[in-house]
Amino acid sequence: MKKKIRESEYKPLLFTTTLRNPERLKWFLGILKEYNGQILTDKLAEDISGEVIRSGLYKPTKISLVVKKKIEEQEPLSDEEVKRVLEDNPQNHKEAGFSKGWASRFDTWFKITKELGFVYYKNGENIRFSDIGLKLVDNEHPEFEQQAFLNAFVKYQSNSPFRRVLNENAPLILLLNVINKINADKDFNGTGISKLELPFVIFWKDNDSDKLYKLIKKIRKEHGYTPSWEVIVDICVNQIMNGDFKKFNPKSIMVDYPDEFIRKMRLTGLISLRGAGRFIDINKNEQAKVDYALANYSQYKKYTTEEAYFEYMSAVDNNLISFIAKPVSVGERDAFLAKWVGVYPWNKIKDEMLNLAKKRLTNDDVLKYLSNPVRLEFLVSLAIKSKFPNIRVIPNYPYDDEGLPTSTAGGVGDKGDIECFEDVKGILVEVTMSEGRMQTMKEVWPISRHLAEFKKGTPDSMCYFIAPSIFKDSVMQISYVKEKENLSILPKTIEDFLIHIETGSALYCTA
């Protein structure tokens, strides 16, 4: 009997959990890139699933103690071990166009990458990375990550052919238009939309930003800036959705959905957090991009086929990504660091860095919206400034207008992550959340280039390499660099680095 196709319905905007951490999506695509151009079959999809497991990105429940230990120590699994894991963990999972099992699990992981325009695939057809998808997985240019997500989310349509939903809007464009209208209203304080009001955007059925702005104004007039959860949930479910959205959890509507939405929109660099994370506003440093996006994407064409929509999403809008963010001077960078050191005392900085080291979640209302690699760069910068206030600390990550990083440092011009100056001595600080083989493959050689370039301006220089754990092959590479190029790179785990700066009298160190 032919399976009945589920009819479209109105739904709140939700992305797959694969995208919860952007670096996770990038790592998944890094594996798939090795198969670019190959014809996808159920067998190849299963093989790729095996590589995802081998890399440690997905950990099945039924594994031997040997395999578990290898995964914990970031040791690659053998082909036989991967095969055994696949056999021991059959997937009771079915996606359209793929056989039940690991092939369907593959589609579950990668489907969002089609929807965002990064890679197109179909069973029986070639795997085809787009130019913007290749940019996203370019480890030599981390700044491309923000460009890729900006290109995707500015265009993203809630009722794309990939989703059976009736809501019809471009969520980011809707958000930006509503914020503009709120900020132009003299009755308000110009800080954007409240996080408590975001469920309205997430549930909104159409692209009518004026009607949504008027609803928010009405709610603020009746309930101020802190309406109860019951008020918001009732409006979302019974007014916007006409009572059609039956299965819900108030915490999901008020916390989980908005948190996920903010994380995704911040990937574009267009969104700032204000009021300790209580308000979401336009990043004034990127006003030119915002103006261009609203002028060119508020009206859009609808697509009926997945492939046509993918072609639209994957086309690179060079005008959009070519706008240069408002430059931030060294003085402004220093003032921003001083501001956030005032917000986060040393013990808080230390605790949050240990959360990253131990893979624990944060409950901080600002830090939780920074992806782990971005958060680590930010916290390490604060840690150094907190412990060594007289050292000049220059992080190279891009900022929003609140001084929060919008992505990791881009490595433009062979610059490192964080540049520090202690009298006439230079200290380069490179940080990563990568571990195991991935750390060795993508980190050490670029770091040696960055340090060599840094030494041209400050000859008496060294470098710290900070990660949750230091892989043994990375240590071997660092020793080789020291021997062949006389470059001093000190690898330290996050915990070791915290002890080092907590007990040391100077940051500069060569041993």
C-alpha cells in the first residue's frame, strides 16, 4: 500500500538539530566533500555514515569497550571496527528516496545542507557541492563561514519545497523589518525586539512585518516588556495558529525555539544582543548589509521544486558579501574587552572556559548564543585581559556593536586569533575546539605561518596553542616546526592554560 503523503500545515520555524552547532555542520560537510562528484547510492550513503562515525561526529550506543576507548582518545577506528559498529547499530529509520537504515540516517544528517544551498544530492545522482558550500568547508578561510550562512539565511524561505509547511515568509528578513519598525517608533527605547517576543516571529504565518510590529506594540502597551509566558503562548497558539498547533511545551515556545532561532540568525553577523541577551537588535556595524538585504530580498520568488530552490539558495550574491563591516580600531577593541571583563569576573571566565574543556553547556544568557569556537576565542581574550590588564590584547575576530564576536578570527593576511604585546615581546594566541586527527590536519601548519608573519613585526615572539585536548600528532608537528623553523609554539589544554596564567607573573614564555 502506497504511503499517504502528509499534508502541509502551519508550523513554528524549526531547524534540524544537526545545525545546533555550526562547527558540527561544517565538520559533517568536510567529510562529505571527499565524495564530491561521486554518484550517491544507498551503499555510498552507508559508507559515508561510517566515516561520520570514524570521525567521532556520531556515536552509536552499541559499541565495544575498545571502540569506545578509541573514540574517547580521538583515535581513528579501523575499517573492520567501523563495519562492526554499522552492523551492531541498525537504524530503524526511513527517509524518502533512501533505503531504511544507515542510508536514511545519512539523509537526515545532510538534508539541511541542501536546504541552505551548500550541497545537492539525490540517490542515483552526483553529489554536487555549490561554490558557497565549498567556501564553508574551506579551513584556510574561517571567515567564509559567516559569508556562507549570510548568503543562506537572507534568502531562506519558511515554506521551501524541502518543508511541508504553509507559513510563507523569509524569517530573517521578517525579523529585520520588524526590528526596524520597532526602533523607528518613538514610544520605544530603540533596543530591538525582546526575546520574549521572538515566538511571534517564529510562529508568524506570512511576510506582513507591519501587522507583526503592531501586535508587538499592542502587547507592550498592555503588558510592558515582560509579558507572562501564558500571554505569549496563548497568542502564538490561539491567535496566530488559530488553535491548530496542538502539541507544544511552553518551555519549547518561550525558550528552546527562540534560543535556536537566535543562534542561527547570529551566524549571519547581522544580529546583536542587548540588555544581557534580553533583546535582539540589528548589528549597526553591518548596517550596509542589512539595508542591502532588505532592499533586495523583502520580495522573493517562490519555488516548487527542490532543485530550483537549491539553485536559488546556492547562487552567491557577491554584492551582499562584499560589504565591509564598520572597522573597529585597536582602541575600541580594548574598550570592548575592558567592558566585558567588567561584566564577567575572573571566576566566571574560568568556569565558562572549563565548561568548554569538559563539553558542558553554558546557561549564560549571552555566551550560549556564541558557538563553541567563537566562545573560546572570546573567553581566552577576556582571561588574558583579566589576569594581565597592562598587556595589549588584540583579538582578530569580527565584532558586533556590543563588542561580542560574530565569528572566529578569519586569518586574513596570515593573522592569528589573538595578538598580545607585553612590553617589546609579542605573544600570539591560537585557539581551537578541534581535537584528534582533525586538530592535527587543520591547525598546526596555519599556526606556524601566522607566527612567522607575526615575528616580522615583533621579532621576540612566541605562540600559545590552546584546545580542550592536545592530540599527540599535533605535539609532534609542533616539535618539527620548532626544530626546522625555530618557531616557539607552546601547546596547552584549556585547563593547563588557565593554571598557567593564574599562577604566572608574565604571559610571555618559551618553555
